Amino acid sequence: DAGITQSPRYKITETGRQVTLMCHQTWSHSYMFWYRQDLGHGLRLIYYSAAADITDKGEVPDGYVVSRSKTENFPLTLESATRSQTSVYFCASTGEYNEQFFGPGTRLTVL
Amino acid sequence: DAKTTQPPSMDCAEGRAANLPCNHSTISGNEYVYWYRQIHSQGPQYIIHGLKNNETNEMASLIITEDRKSSTLILPHATLRDTAVYYCIVISNFGNEKLTFGTGTRLTIIP
């Protein structure tokens, strides 16, 4: 399917476990982003990537790790999940006119 | 990033034009106006953007005042599926710009 996809769509895990959220885009966009969205808050940027093998921290990177070995994939890993990381996670990529295209989101619950 | 001000909520009758205002009085010369929306439980969706000229696409029209201090998003024939939170964002046209969503306008389309 063309576009940007995320998997899994829903995930329940336990405190201390490692979790990886996947993001895949088919447009070969250079820039990709990970955001989290919590009730009562807007989007907060976790990490972003300008190209394969180039990543940088956003405003809330602690507890997260990213990698980007291929242009189309940008996985986000929670090394040791905490309850405060319960959130909805959105991946996005930037188009030709700096517009961001968002995936459908992953709803993560950490027990 | 320039700050934007939007009304917190608006109603519009189905089939009528929905006009959503946004003030961005501190916008600078290289900053664009972007509009996104977020339908409940979905990822944000890009709608339209502009610099100083009026723009139209298949989703909406964007009217920017001559002094660029405000703009209006127009949904010409609102449907129930247009019920969402609409965000006006002002950013420069670089690929690495993170999006900062404010509180937006909650648009409710009334049958």
C-alpha cells in the first residue's frame, strides 16, 4: 500500500519490557518524525531523521532509541518501557512542500 | 515559530461553507501558513498551505490577508466527516521543522 503505515496499531506491554514501533513510508521522503500525543497535550516530537543514518533528538527523547538504516523505515524503540510512555505514537514524513503526512498511529499501553 | 490564535470551537451546518479563522500577527517573511486537521482517533491530516497568495485544492481554500497577519480556511461544502480539530501552523519551509500544534479549533458539523 502506498503511503505511511505503522505497526502494530495497538500494543499492551509491561513495565521494563523493550518495545519497537515500526514506521514505513513508500514515498522515499527524506525527513521522518516520531511524535507522541497524550490527553491534554499536543504533539510532542521524540526524534526525527533527515535521511538514512541521520537522526536527531526532539523535545522528549529520553527513554527512546531510533534507527534509520533504510530511507523507508524509521523504527522507534522503547528500551525499557515505563507507564509514563503510555501514549499514542505517530510517525510522519515530509513531502515536497514541507507538508507532513502522518501514519494512523500506534496506541501503546504500558502496565 | 510564530504564534497562532484560533477560536476554540465552531459549529457549521452540513452543506454550508465552514470558515475557520487564524491570527498570526507575528509571522515573518519566510514563514508559510499550514493547515492540518485531526479527526478523532486518527493521525493528523495535511490540508493546505500558502505563503501570501490564496490557495485552493480538492479539500479546501486558504485565504491569506494582504498583510499576512491572518488567514481563513474554507471548507466549501462541509460534511459530517469534516468534524475534527483544525490546526493553523506557521513555519518556515524547511524539511526539518517539527510541528507544534496548539489547541486548534474544534469544528462540529451539524446535520
